[in-house]
Amino acid sequence: MAIVSARIMLFATLRKKYGVKDLNVECDGTLFDLIEKASKILGESFFDDVYDKKQGKVRENIIFMINGRNIKDLEEKIEIKDKDVIAIFPPIAGG
Amino acid sequence: MSNGYMRKILRVDLSVGTLNIEPTSEDIAKKYLGGKGYAVYLLYQYLKEYESKGISPADINPLGSENVLIFANGPGTGVPGFPSSGRYHVMALKSPLTGSIGSANSGGEWGPFLKFSGFDAVIVEGVSKKPVYIAIVNGEAELRNASDLWGKNVFDTCRILKKKVGGENTSVACEGPAGENSAHMACIVNDEHRAAGRTGLGAVMGSKKLKAIVVSGSGKVPLAKPDKFKEISKRCLDAMRKNAVTGEGLPTYGTSILINIINTAGGLPYKNWQTGVNPNAEKISGETLAETYLTNRRACWGCTIGCGRVTSVKSGSFQVLSSEGPEYESVGALGSSTGVKELDAVVKANHYCDELGLDSITMGSTIAAAMELNERGYIPKEDLQGLDLKFGNAAALVECIWRTAYKAGFGKYLALGSKKLCEIYGHPELSMSVKGLEMPAYDPRAIKGIGLNYATANRGGCHVTGYTVVPEILGIPEKIDPLKPEGKAKWVKIFQDFTCVVNSTVNCLFTTFALSAKDYAELLSAVTGWNLTENDILRIGERIYNLERVILNKYGFDGKDDTLPRRLLKEAMPEGPAKGHIVELEKMKDEYYRLRGWINGVPTLEKLKELEIEI
Ligand code: SF4
């Protein structure tokens, strides 16, 4: 599989916890690999914060967006492409 | 009369100087709960009475003696353990900004303290000859001279009156210079920084020469089933503490944490809604606020969430010793929509809005509209008198605010709100408003459901009438695609109805991130002793929404007014994830009217009958 480079942006408590706003991550184009590679940089707890191993998917209350689209709204197979911007938010709200 | 109520309403006629105490009606309360619902019912009776006297709705001058202002709390307000119940609702027969029903809601302490002072509501009629304030202390009310307070700002008025009236649980709701000068977006502010912001009710108060209402008392709200209530309250408060949003997200970051996510979704209005992507969003975000000017947080009375921000700007040109906010909507309007990227200027602008008594949403949106008018060359230079109204000009933003409050120079045009401002300069399409009320910071080209809500919201461009951003962006209680118009009507209707219940309870809408209509039914049943089901309370909400709509119809608003600014319907979003999108409003609206049982924005007689609304 071709290696792609994506930019991950962290917000709110995730940003505070890991002390970074954004980072570039190289992965094989799958969501799982992206998160795993990011956790190699940020620390193992990042994987658990974002991914639910039991369910085999991104945690229910994490808002995970690829180029501004929430992955829950994407009908096509999720694939990370070169230069994609990934925004990850913990549960937040306002109004 | 049932429990949950103080069983008394104060009716003040400022023209003759009388204060009368009337019983709260159990029949009305059972049908309309309290707060907004009760006020809507009373306002409709005023309209009917005026019509019987030959005064048509169109004849009502929003700044005249015939306008009526109603402050109301509900059965949940001020009950210890009732989730986030430190709020009140205030309504007017006619808003100076929109020409239709006026409606606003505020937190702080004033709502519960009105209850502790012994009243469920205060109705204000007429116009006083000289400035007055109403003092309500432990069941007694009187009119007092406020000549020495006229001209004073909100902070001074709150401080002086709180000291003067003294006593336990004392709180002041007042208008500031903007209200005295009839700026159409003047708001009512209580406890210094909590605003009943929308629809210009501060101007109504100012026109009545009513500077403030001070409430104070040590009353307790009677409960029907205290033990049962304790049990349900504990369950609900636990759920709120455990909920990721109400237990952590809102307390930690407040509402402006939304800036980055809404911008990422392509829906953060930038430069008067020319696009939904702000390249400087990060600079004005909740994360940046937390790292820079945030000093503390503050909760409204009895609230376990505590979303309020305490801020301070210690250096630079926009210093503020101590302030509260800005909230997400204030940052959206005063910052993003004006293109201002200096967060300290936004904090200062927001602080001025509180100090002078201005609605930050309409204020920011009106300045943004003026900036676009100016950049397109539609405002003659002489009108601006040296004001450099360009997008991104932080100093101009701050200057516009005090100019508006005092109607100084160009401020006299700004004080009319964006709709009238844009009409004066020949380009009404540049006002980002619905029914005369400026829309908050969500571009519906990127979040379709909120577009249907803006179009159909009774008070005009309002997000909290039916806040579908919750499922569309935040995915609560389930995720729906913001870019699809399909299926949005049912969400809009249910959110609008449920919000009426919240605003009539009266407590905070943010509880609904964690609590359901069923929780509300159980809480309210234990407080009042009525056996309310989830369906019962949603039906009450629907009834309130429909009666409010009947009032709108009387002012001549119907389906033609349930619309959006041309920009959102015709100009495709130029960039971001919603690139190429417009709002497919008609499609959503048809489905919405069908679900509501309305024809062209008007409830059918069958619908009114079904909801037991007597007209
Ligand atoms: S959540 Fe915020 S606005 Fe609502 S009652 Fe609590 S502090 Fe006030």
C-alpha cells in the first residue's frame, strides 16, 4: 500500500493532554494505521482515547472529521489520502 | 394553585403608577407551564383585548405605551436540585427590531430571585413620565425614582441598586444607555453580564422609562413530592455530571469551544457570511481564549455545568479589568463575521455590549453588514465621519459599539439593526437576518437543518429556537448529515417544541445534552404534582409554539417570511466541505409545514383545536 501523509489536528482537551495542535502522520491510508502511527508519536494512550478496540472503530463520542466531514456521515469507504486534514474533537458543545 | 409556583403575579401600570398583585392561574399553568408559555398566553390576551378596542396589531408602537413587557419564570426555576434552573424568560408584545413578538432568555440569579421575592411573573404596562425602577422585596413591590440612575451603564446600575435594596438574594435586571436611547438591539442585562439579549427588549424597557427591576427575598418554592423529586433530581444531576458534554466539555471550555469545529465543518460565518471558512478561526477560538484571557468560570444560580467564562485583558489597546464571556455566538458575530482576528478586541467589544446593554449577536452582525456595505461602496463617506469600516478593523469594531449605544454619528444607523441599515443603503440582501433578527453563527449552507430552523423560528433568525446543530455537528443524540436536507423537518419541529418546554420550565437548554423529555416530565411532575408524561410535555411545547405563531400571523408574518437571506438560497458556498452548497429550503419547509399541520406558515384551525388553543 502506498504511504500517505496526513495532517492531524487536535482540539480542546485532546490538545491540552498531548500538548500539540497538529502533527503530520504517515500511514498506509487506513484509519486504523493513521491512529496507530499518531499514537507512536503522541503516546499509547492516544490510541485508546480515540479508538474503541472492542468495537473496532473510532470511539462513539469522538468527533472525527476528514477534510471537514464527520466520518459518520461518509457513505464511501474511509480512506486517508495524501494531504488530508484530520480534525479530532473530544465531546464538546455550546450554543 | 399547584406546587412549583409562588402563586402570585405582579402587574405594574407605569402610566398611572399602580402595582397590582394577581393570582397565578392554575388553568393557564397546566396548559402553558410558565415562563415563555405563560407569557405567550398573556400576550395573546392583550392582542385580543386591543383588537376589541379597535387597536390593530399593526398599530402597536413597540416603543409606545401600548407595548407590554412580561418577565416570567416557571415551576422549575429556583428549585434547588432542579437542573440548571437559574434562568428566566422575558417577552414583549412587539419588538422594535423585528416588528413582531419579542422574546429573550437569561441566566444568572435574577430568575430564581424573582421567585424567592414571591412572584411567578412581572407584567409591565404603560410608560412612566420619569425614570423609575421596580423594587420587589419579599412579596411587596413598589415603584421608586430612578432619575439619578438614568444614563448610567449596566455595571453601575447593578452595583448601586443591589446595595441600595440590600438584603438576601438580591438581583438587578436593567437596561443600559443603549436601551435609554432606543437602539433597536438594546438588551436587558442582569447580574452585570447575563443578558436577555435578543429582539431589543432593552429598548422597550427604556421607552417605558423603566431603568431596572430589583428582586430580593427569602421565599422557598413549594414542592408537591419532595422525596420523589430528590430521587429524580439526583439521577438527573448524576447523568449530567457523567455526560461528556455537560460534565466536562462545557465546564472546561465554555461555548466558544465550538469555533474550531463549526469552522472545520465549513459553517462559521466570515465577513458577513460571504463564506463559512474563517482562516483566522484558531485565533478567536475557545482553546485560544483558555490559553490567554480566561481567568475563571462562573455558573448561573444552581447550575452544575458552569459554562460562563470570566476573562481579563491585562495589556495592549483593548484592556479589560474583568469581564465575562465572550460566548460562542458573541465571538461569531463580533469576531468572525466582522473578520476581526484579535481576540482581545472581541473580549472588549463583548464587554462594551454588556456595559451599554446591547445584544452582541445583532450588534456584531449589523457591524459586519455595514462593513460589507462600505467595502462595496454603498455608504457615502460623509455618513461614516471618519469611521474606517473595513472587515478586520478591530478599532472600528469597538468604536461602532459605543456609537450605537449613544446613536452618535454613524451609530444612529447601526442602532436600527442590519435589516433597516441595509434597506437605507439600498441593499437589503446584505442583511443576514430572518424576520428582522440577525442569525447566529452557523451558516446553513453547511448545516441544513439549522437553516430550516432559522427560517421557521417564530422570533426570527435564532439558533436556540430549534438547535439542530446538536445532532448535525455534535452527533447528539444521534448523528445526522449536516449537508443533507432530507429528514431535517422532524428534528426541527421536535427541537422547537422541546425548547418551548425548557423556556417555560424555566431552566437551561444546555441540560438537554444530557436530559430527555422524559426526564423533564418526571422532574416537573414531582415539582407540580401533576402526572405529566413525555407526550404531555411535548404537547405543551407544541401548543406554545403554535400560539406564538398565531401572534406572528396577526402581525402579518406567514410562509413568505419563513425564508432566508438570498445569499444562503442562491450563492453557493465558495469553499470548504460545503463548497457548492446552497440551502434547499422549500423542500425542507414543505415537509415541516406538513408535520406542523400548517398551511403557508399558518396553523390550521384543526391544528389549533387539536392542541386546545382557544383563539
Ligand atoms: S449551563 Fe451555562 S448558561 Fe446554562 S445555566 Fe449553567 S452556567 Fe448558565
